Amino acid sequence: MALKILHLADLHLGAAAYERWRGGRPERLDEFLAALDAALAAGEEAGVHAVVVAGDVYDQYRPEPLVQQEWARRVARLRARGTPLVVCLGNHDRAPRAAAVSSQAVFAALDLPGVYVAAEPTLWEIPTAGGTLTVAAAPWYAGGAPETAAATAALLADLVHNRWRRALARARAAVFVGHVWMAGGRLTSESTGFLGQAQIPPRAIADDAFAYYALGHLHLHQKVAFGAGGPAVYAGSIAPLDFSDEGAPKGAVLVELEPGEPTRWRFVELPARPFLTVDVAATTAEEVAARVTAFAAAHRTPGAVVRCRVTGPAGLGPTLDRDALAAAFPESLAFRLEVVVPTAARRRAGIAPELDLAAALRLYAADHPPASDIPWDDVLARADALARDENGAG
Ligand SMILES: [Mn+2]
């Protein structure tokens, strides 16, 4: 018989973005809870033997009591059904540096049979109705410095390949559960992230013993290449948090582990609130209004979070009537106006490869409005110091 698990991640219960209270209930929290309940129902229907949450249960380290109560109810329901629950801490569950206790520590302290909270890298052999499930859990470990990612990778490599070796070797069904940014994982459908953010090379963790890697942290549902073991999948956030989720499918993953057979997995897509961007390039407020009105006439947007992104000349922003633009979307949950003043290519025309760093920075600084909070004097002084070092004068 296959051992079935439901893989969830990044629930972010209590996320405040675009929240609206109606009839004594927070609409966005209820939306996230509905998604969670739909995922749990899909798991129940499929007959899963365990539920794993790969981090970020709450959006905040100190959530509202309402948020805690709602999560505790789900924990209790899983226990009542006898379905083991694994929670692997994410960065949002972690306490700030000074405090030691996570937002999920209360569930560990209650010592509830069938509830497993990984605050440190932990290996469990969990009895389930479908047989023993071996779980290697790697919670979010530290902040964003690359050195820390390297240290985390080394630690996990030692655990997987040495200290956990025997337990993994005897496992009937073993999964890795981690709140980690694996190198190769994409932040959004359009972005791979930015330089300097902690990423762990899959080869540190990859092992033939793992029939599945249940990942959390990246909110875009995706499969990443590991090179050994079964499929490695980010479930993605359970519901859209912000515009980085625009257009991305949201849901959970149903996994079937069968010893000696390739792991089967299936993404269960859930209905998600639409996030919708209206891009307008214009030079006058009248033009913007006309374009937005035309768009609103062509699209129904019930419950949507609408963003109007206006690209135009400096000075256009203050002339826009935000409330009038928002009124074009009466059915939407929220409306957001962004004004983008392009840094025209001509402004940088003077910057050329033959310039030294300090000279190029001076040209760049001259083109940027003084309102910028970049301490240009300091930046330029450092560039001069760097140039002196390069010339061997330092
Ligand atoms: Mn997250």
C-alpha cells in the first residue's frame, strides 16, 4: 500500500496585506483558512496518512489570538482523525534573534501525540496508518548571509550523509521536509531572486534515500532539480499574499510513496483571489483615467486586488485622482496606485565602460533626484577610496 502525504507550505495565516473586516471577521484570514481547509479536505478525501507543513504557518511571529485559535482548531481536527502532523519551522515562525521560542513552540510544549514540531534539524520515524514515515526536517536556520547558507548546507550534509545515515537506509518511506531556499528555485515566475540571498545547493542534501523533498519558503509552486532521490517540490503559498503571486497557481501537493516505485505527486490547485495589474503608459491624468475606465469596462474584478501601474513623466503622479481611479473597480477588495517614472536611457547616456567607478557614480548621482535617501556623498567618497586602492595608492 502506498503511504500518502499532504504537503503544505507557507500558510502565512494572519497576513495583513489587503485585510478587510466585515461582519466581525477578517476577510483575508478567512480566505487563507478556506484555502487551508480545502487542501486538508483534498488530503482527507485522498486518504493521506500524514500532513507535513514546510514552514511559515503564521505570517507573524506574534499573531492575533484569533489566528492562533484557527490554526489550533486545524491541529485538533487532524489529531481527532489520527493523522500525524509535521510542522517544520519557517523564517516567519522563528522568534526574533533575542528570543528562543517560536510561534509553534506551544504545540511542542503540549506534547500532543501525533504532532511533530521541528525547531532544530530533526529525524523522526513516525508511525502512520500507512506504515512508518521517516521524516528528515530542516527548519529555517538563520539569516540571509551567504556564509550562513554555506554553514547550513554543511550541517545538513553531515546530518543526511552521516548522522542520519542508518535511519535513512532502513526507511521504508523517507521524505526531506525543509524551509530552505534551494539554489535553482525561483522567487516568482519573473524573478530568480537577488544576489546575496542565502541559497543552499541541492547536492548538499540530495540522497537516494529520499523519496520526496517537501519544500517551503519560495511562494511560487515549482519543482526543482536535485539530482538524487525523488521529486523536490515547493508547494508554494496556500493563497496569494501580494502581487508577486499574480497569476501563479496556489494549492497543495498530494504525494504517494510506494517502496521500490517512483514517487507520484499531484498539485491540487485551489481557487485563489485574483491579483490584477493594469499597466498604463501615459503622459496626462486624463489619459490615465480614460485607459483605466476602458480596462474596467472590459474586465469584471469581483474580489480582486487591483493594481494600477502608471508609467509616465515625473510630475504626473500628484495630478492623478486615486479615489476616482479606484472607483472604476467597485467590486474589488482593494486598489493600489503605483507611479513609475522611468529612468530614461538618455539620462545614463554619459555612463560608459571606459569611465572609472567614481566618475560613473557621479554621473548617475547627478541624474537622481535629491529626494533619494541614498547617502551619495558617502557612496562617492567610498568609490574614490576604492579607486585609490585599485591604483595601488591605498
Ligand atoms: Mn513564506
